[in-house]
Amino acid sequence: MADYKDPENTILMELKGGTVVIELLPEIAPEHCARMKSLARAGAYDNVVFHRVIDGFMAQTGDVANGNTSKNFNMGRAGTGGSDMPDLPAEFSGIPHDRGTLGAARSQNPNSANSQFFINFSDNHFLNRQYTVYGRVVSGMEHVDAITRGEPPREPDVMISVKVAADAAA
């Protein structure tokens, strides 16, 4: 296994181009980090599409109810669902929405984040203190940059697998 600073709080997201390594920020957003790890460990994020990808803004994914290409897939509804777990309370902080940060997707209700998240392509500081930041890409951002654009993309990219580094085989 590669040398990660904190394998228990590192996510390995496999995309078509390679691995994206995400460092979670449990000291900033413990509930969101715990949810991501729980869903990753359950395999819930595997084969889930990026359903909303806006050039210069962000790539959104994580609809485990409607966006899984191997289970109940419905591209028309991708982006409208979450997990069967309860929504999370907002964990807003002073961490800025910089390029490569992970943000919790939600509805108008600040306490409605569940399983969906986005990765910022750019510094999107207008989102600061309005959406929970709970991780950052530490390597593999070039694979995120290569995700097919669209709302929704005609042929969406998927998260092939999402794992907690501590669980990955050596």
C-alpha cells in the first residue's frame, strides 16, 4: 500500500484514467467523513455516475439510489437521490472551496446533504460557508479534470470503485 498520511481518512477513487486520492478532513466535518467512509466500505459508490459536470466549476456524483449503473440506474433521476441513511447536518467551516476540494451536495436546505458530493475544478469561493467542505484531492486531479462534461453527460463517467485506503490490499 502506498504511504498515506492517514489511511483511515484517505479515499481511493478509481476513475477510467487512474486513481484519485482524497484526504478527508474529519477534524472539520466528522459526520460527512464518516458517511463517505461508511458508503465506500459498503461499496455503495462503486459504478455511480458523475451526473452533473460543469466545465470550470465542478463534477458532481454520489447518487447511490439512482446513479449506480449496475443497480436501479436511472439517468433521468440521477442527482435526485441519496442513501437510505438520514440526511446530515451542515458542517460549514472556514475551509475555502478551492480547486480539488470535496464539497457536500445538498438541496436548498443546508441540512440535506446525504451521499452526493462534488469536486471543484476551480476555486469556487462563492460556495464558502454555504456547502460543507470535507476533503481534498491530494493526487490524481488530472483524472478528475478528464471527467466527461454535461448536465447530464451523454455518456457519463463512473466511479469504478471507491475505497478507504486503510482497507485496500497491500
